[in-house]
Amino acid sequence: MFKPLSLAGFALAISATTSMAATNITWWHGMAGRNGEVINEVAQKFNAAQSTCAITPVSKGTYEEALASGIAAFRSGEQPNILQVFDAGAATIINAPGAVIPAEDLITQAGYTFDREAFIEGVRYFYAAPDGKFVGMPFNSSAPIMYVNTEALEKAGVEAPKTWEEFEAVAPKLKEAGYLPLVQSQLTWQFTENFFSRHNIQFATNNNGYDSVVDTKINMTDPNLVMMFTKLKAWADEGYFGYYGAGWNDNQKLFEEGKAAFWIGSSGSFGGLQKTAQKPFSATFLPYWNSIEGAGTNTFIGGAALFAMSGKPEAENKCTADFFQFLTSPEIQKFYHQATGYVAITKAAYELAKSEGYYKEKPAAEVGIQQLMLKSGDWSKGYRLGFYPQIREIMEREYGRIFAGETTVEEALKTIETEANELLARFAKTAG
């Protein structure tokens, strides 16, 4: 049972500890720093809000390390109740036989009603089964958006572009004004996976991999993707685009220092950027190519979801369901959204923050949610591809070779497609 959340309750939460009388559950995650601290605060609030369950969060390092630890623990029968799994690892955990209980089943079996429509459109599908059933519970969710150096635009006398065609028109003026027009922080998520969603183009066979792991093949040689990377290479050669390797912060740094006009980052970066940006900034949607028919659809979420591990006693599963209900309440979603910069995953939480004037004070915080709420298309809901962390490593290697002048765009994308399809075939043999 839950007690109403109040300021007094929140204060008590700070000192709350697990109770000997309560049913204890564990939550393994891959977050550190301030985001790790907020996870602890969410757990403290849950423990203070009721008396029957006590949750203990445990950091297992990075996203990759948390996933590896969770899978290894499941094989040895020592799995946690809840495991945080990042977007690229979704296929691994979902296709591990018997490893998880779908979040929607867990919640309804605990006696709660579950309304998929309560979740924001771009959040709803990524961790779901092909029929829409929630398998993972979306948690720290974000969208790739474009941050704007407002001082740079004023000096160049230009507006933020809505399309890549408009970017090509303003880039020379920004360069002339002394700015690097564009940087980004993750070519895999922002210019590959969400390139397909933003332009409503199929990313992989078998319904982007959702329908089956057998004979799933990735579409890295799509002519539109070839065009996107050909443009990026040309922009780099002309001084309109800067690529500083696969490291997120190495690319963000130029924008933080006020030297770049636009940075493609994460809506979840908003909280940190408020502290590190040396110039005033705003944000807008991820641009798209107006020349591609059907473009302009929404993007899907990045970040991670929480998975309920199987093999646990009924009382612990009930507590996990209770925690998922607590986590998706408007008040907790609003708290998490405002404390981290990740988007609120439910419409009710978004409306609550909006009604309190949060977005009038911080309009950039609303951009990711609005982008996720754009019209969706057949191919804008996400993907489910096995061994995807390894596929991303291949992409990063080949993208680096493109900008180093060591290969052509066509050769790089063909290499990625060939090696990725080999990994997908191997995954099909090991999964299920």
C-alpha cells in the first residue's frame, strides 16, 4: 500500500533504510554520478512511501557491465529482482530464455490495471513485444535533439534549421561568423538508428527484428543513409561539421565552450548542460531531410529500461510490481524528469510538469518529449537486433575510418552491413 507522497514524506525518505520486516528486493543498474544518486533517491522515496517492501539499488558499473553481470547472475541463480538494461542490449535480455517476466504481466498479476496508452508515443514500443505488451519498463528515456548556441545564431543572423537542407543554407554563414556549425555525440544512435526512425525507413528485415531473430538482416546500404554520411563527410571537409571520435564528451566539449553552433545530443543531457555550457542555449528537434518522402516522423527513446528477472518468490515479484507502479506515478516521473533531464515517460507526468509551468521556465526540457510525441510511422518505433552492442562497435570503427579518409562511405556501410549480418546470424543460433 502507498501513503500519499508529501514534503514530509520526502524528508523522511532521506533517512529511510531497508526494513527487517519488509520484503527486500534488489535493483542492479549501470549508472554513476548524479544519475546514480537520483536512483538512490527514488529508492528512498519508495521505501518511505510504504512499509511492505524495501528496495536496494546496486550499481554494477556501466550499462554493458550491468547487463553482463545480470546475465551471469541469472545463469548461476543469483539474479537481482530488477535489472537495468540499455537500449542496445534489449534483444539480448528479451531473447534470453526464461530470464525475465514481462513488466505488463507482472503488474497485472499483482492486481493493478495497466494502460499502454498512458505512455508517450515514442516511449511505448522500444521495449515491448511485437503485440505491444510491455516486456521492459521504460526508465531513463531520452531522445536525440539539437541544442542551439543562441549567441552564434544571433552573430550569424540565421535561424535554427528544421531540415538538413536548411542547415546547408545556414552553415556557411555560421562558419563565416567564426563558429563550427555542427557537432554530434553518437553517430550510431543519432545518425543511424534514429536516422531510420526520423525518416520512417526500415532499419532491418523481420519488422526491424521484432518478429524474429531468424534471418534478420540490417539495412546499412540504404541509399538514403549513404546520402546522409556522404553529406557528413563533405560537411567535414568544408568545415561545417566536426567529428572528434566516438567519445560522447569529446564532441560535446566544442558546444559547451561556445565554439560550435549546433550540437546533436540527448534530451537527457539537458540537466548537465545547464551547468557546463558557457553560452546561452536553446534546443529544437533533430533535423530531417525534407527531400525524403515520409520524413519527419518521431524518434524512439534511447537510454534504458528495467526488467523484472524471473525465478523470484511471489512476494518479491509483488514488490517489484509495486515499485514499477510507484516509478510510473506522475509525481515520481516528474521528480525524475526534473532531477535528471530524462523525459517523463507518461502523459500524466508531462501534463503535471506543464501545469506547474516547468517548461515556461526551461523550454529546452520539453523538446525531447515533444519530439517523441510527433506522428509515428511504421519504422519509427525502434529495432530489436541481437549482439547490437558489438554491431555498434563495428559502426564506430568504420565511421572513424570514413572521417579519417581511410575508406569511402559506400565501402564502410557495406562492411558494417556484412559484419553485422554475420553477428545477427550467430545471435539467431544462440537465442531461444
